[in-house]
Amino acid sequence: MNAPDKLARLDRPDAADLGRFAELAWDERLLPELRDYIAVPAKSPMFEADWVAHGNIEQVVQRAATWVEARKVPGLTLEVVRLHDAAGKPRTPVIFFEVAATRAQNTQTVLIYGHLDKQPEFEGWRSDLGPWQPVLKDGLLYGRGGADDGYAIYSAISAIEALKAQGAEHPRIVGLIETSEESGSPDLPAYLDALGTRLGDVSLVVCLDSGAGNYDQLWLTTSLRGNVTGSLRVEILTEGIHSGDASGLVPSSFRILRHVLDRLEDSTTGRLLPAHLHCVIPADRVAQARATAAILGDEVTKRYPWSCGLDGALSLPTTSDNTEALLNRTWRPTLSVTGVDGFPPIGSAGNVLRPYSAFKLSLRLPPLVDGPSAALELKRLLEDNAPYNARVTFVPDGRAGAEGATGWNAPSLAPWLDQALNAASQAHWGAPLGYIGQGGTIPLMNMLEKGFPAAQMMVCGVLGPKSNAHGPNEFLHVPYAKRLTAAVAGVIAAHP
């Protein structure tokens, strides 16, 4: 091989070699480490208020940092960054790592993002599975957090190692691994401020916390919804009283709560009523949804665990139009009740008119709707002019002044990134790149777009059909994760 050919190969690492490296890395190093990670109940602070004392977040952070440093990647430095809020309370820690560019004149930076905190256990796990019980079966690694998003730091380091193994050129790379994402990333803005100059000139963001339309090709996330969560509480009495004595005179706190929610949602259709919660869906996103619906077909709706009929054969989703179904879950606001309080279990429920009812609300917002403004408007809408002069309170989650997360609409792809993503999908899956919006929220993406408006975004992940993040039987699709690791390496190498 002559010198020019050798240099060309360094600029364009062999995709098959990247794939083989990722395969071995997962089998020999990542899977054992992820099993240990899953076993730790590192619940996000929203679900474990005394997270500092319990030490679970600290455990997964220290273990991940130790694993990365033990890899001895050339040019890599790592720091666990710790900040405190204005009251001196510890913020959740962040892992920050940096890998120097292979060419000194390359001043641009690739930022890789993931998180290590987890959702709570939830109910309904299969008898042979559990949230903190790692089980590998038929290529699926079951357990809480493996796919959302514990694999990210390990996959990112393995992608960098794959490039190093081929002697491939790459730009400067930094990693930002947080531990409050499942709580809405309340601590992340402070870390972005503190690390601002160390992030450098970010020209590409690789976010590994998203999903896939299927497991047959690489999927690029084109949008994310925002989110407002909080507790809605209706109080009408100071204590419970005999329902036969008071019902008909004292209004039910649950009926008042339903009445208040009727201001927000049409209970017949599920459509949210306030106009400010909606936005115009861009034409290119509608066209992409139509193309994705053609690829996925009825799998758009059959991927969910419907209770009535196998794979939704007898169940009725909100729409039978697959394009509209995709837009409903990515570009339209929705309301979910994710928790209740004030209700005794059925087995111990007496004939008592309860003093209060409380719901935990999760309001998903279209990508172009401002989260903090929506939180303020929601509080006003629900609390003003309470029926029967009941005590109605809505308390949004998050730190004061930072309630509500804004969604994100991806910038147009630069030609080099479009080409690199399609090449990676063809090389590792044998199929073209897919484009899909996601209904979840990654607060970082909106923050980074504001801070680095010229940066390109590769937002992807392993959360495909039935992977069920946040719910029971969550799994990581290992074959897909291996291919994604190799794909990330190839895209970083293609950075101009």
C-alpha cells in the first residue's frame, strides 16, 4: 500500500473492522459491566429524595469512571465534576471526559451525551425478570436503565477505541454523562455553565438517549417533545367523613379534579384544549412521518402491549392512520396521569368521602412550545376559579424558575453528516437511514442548540419496539447496540 492510500484509509476507517471491534467489545467488556450497572437501583433524585445518603448514583458514577480510566484510551482524561446549588445542597454529579484530537489544527469538538440515573421500578415485571435483576436472553439484556441510558458511556468509549485501533483520524471528543436526566435535568444548566469553556467549539453532538423505529436500520431522531410534570391536588375537607352522611352535600374531591382537568383536556378525544399548547407542524416533519409510516406499517401501533387482543388486533388506538399516529406521539400535546394519592387500596377502602384527591400529571409538549411558559400557564389554568371554592394546587416539578422542559426540532443535516449516517446504516444494517420523531424529552438538546446553534446533531439510541423504557421488562437490544457503537465510530471519523 503506498503512502497516499494509507492516509486515505486512516481518514475512512474500514466499516467491517469497526463492526468486528464493537462486537468483541460488547461481548467481552460491555455486557459484564452493564449487568453490574443494572443491579444498582440508581434512581433519579425525583424518585429518591435521599439519593446522597443512599449512594446508588455515586456508585454507578464511580464504577463508570473507573472503567473508562482503566481502558487507558490514548489522549483521554476524565473528571467527576461536582457542584452545589446556592443553598449548598449537592447537585447530582457529572462525568466529563476529553479525548484530544489526532490533528493539532483541528479545533472543533464532538460532544457525546448520556446519563446514568434511572426511572423507578414500576409494576408488572415478568416473574423471571426484575428491575434490578440483569437477565440476558435471546440477545436482549433485561433490567432497568441498561437501554435508558446506562449503555451510553460504555458504547461511546468503545466507539473511540475502535477508531484508535485502526489509527483513524478524529476530532477532539468530549463526553458529558449526567445523573439527573430522568428528573428533567434540573442540574444540567449549572454544569453547562461551569463547563462552557471546556466544551469548546462543539460542531457535532452525539446523543445516545433516544430510540429506533425498528431494529433493521439506523434511525435518526428528528424531534423531541417537551414535558411539564407536577402534582395536581384538590382538597375539600380536613378529614375523611362517612359517605352516607356527607355525599350529596359535600362535593367529591375526585369530581372536582375531573372538572378541573376538563379545562385542559377533551376527555372524549384526548385533545388538549388550550391553543398555546399546540404548534404548526413543519411540512418536512409531516413528509418524514409519512415516509416512516410507509416503512413501519401497522408496527406503528402493534409495538405496544395492548390488553385487548394480540398485538392490538382487537384494540383501538386513537387513530388508524399510521402517519397521524406518528404525529400524535411526536408533534401533538398529550396528558397522562402517572400517579395518584389520597386513594386507599381497594381492599381497604371504606365508605368514606375522602378529604382530597391528587394526581401526578405528565404533559407532553410539541417540540416548538416553550416548556417553562407552558408550566406557568398550566398552573394558572388549573388553579384559578376553583369549583366550590375548593383548595386546588398544581406544583410543577423542577427547581424554582426552571419548571418545564422545552422540546427540540433538529436542524437541517449538513451534507457530510447525511452521507455519513446513510453510509453507516448501509454498512452495518444493509438498509438506508430512517428518520423518526420521538415523544420523549431530552432537555439537553434544546440547551445545546441554544448554546451551539451551528452544531450538527446525531440523536439516536437503542429504544426500539417493545424495549419499554420506564415500564416493566425494559430491555436493551444487544445486536442493535453493537451496530450503533460501530456507526457512531464511523460518523465521528467522517467529521470533516
